[in-house]
Amino acid sequence: MGAEGKPFLTKKIVFDPAFKLDRICWVLEMFCPVCDQPLEVVFDDHPSAIEIMEAETIPCDECLAKSEKDEVMDAVIKELFDRHLPEHKT
């Protein structure tokens, strides 16, 4: 993950173009697991720990567009192993 640290969860006002209204949502500020660029994930309700962990594995749209799905998933899996099992680094 990026050098700035762990994901940060906050409440923010987000414009919803489908309803043309502002709404209060939970926003997870994190970094793309592939390119380390800042990334925001929006949740309607307060996310559970599992939802946050799942969100941390999803790359940004640019990384998905640039890479084949297999390459992106390999990078995500490597990031998860490095983060959760540091003694198994290759």
C-alpha cells in the first residue's frame, strides 16, 4: 500500500448523478494495490471489516483498463501475501 499509511474511513457528502442529489456516504480513502495511486471507495452504509478488506483488493479503473485481468489479480494476490504473510515474500 502507499507510503501514506492505512486506509482512512470518513463520512462525506457525495453527489449522486442518478438522483441528482447530494448524499452522505462513507468514503474509504486508500491506495490502488497495483499502482499506489490515491483511490476513494464509496459505501452507502458503514462498511464492515470484511467489506473494507475486499475494497482494498480492487485496483483503480486505470489499472483494470491497462492490464489483463490475470496480471491485475496476480498483483493483488502478491500484495495480499506481502501484507498478511510477510515471512513468505519471494
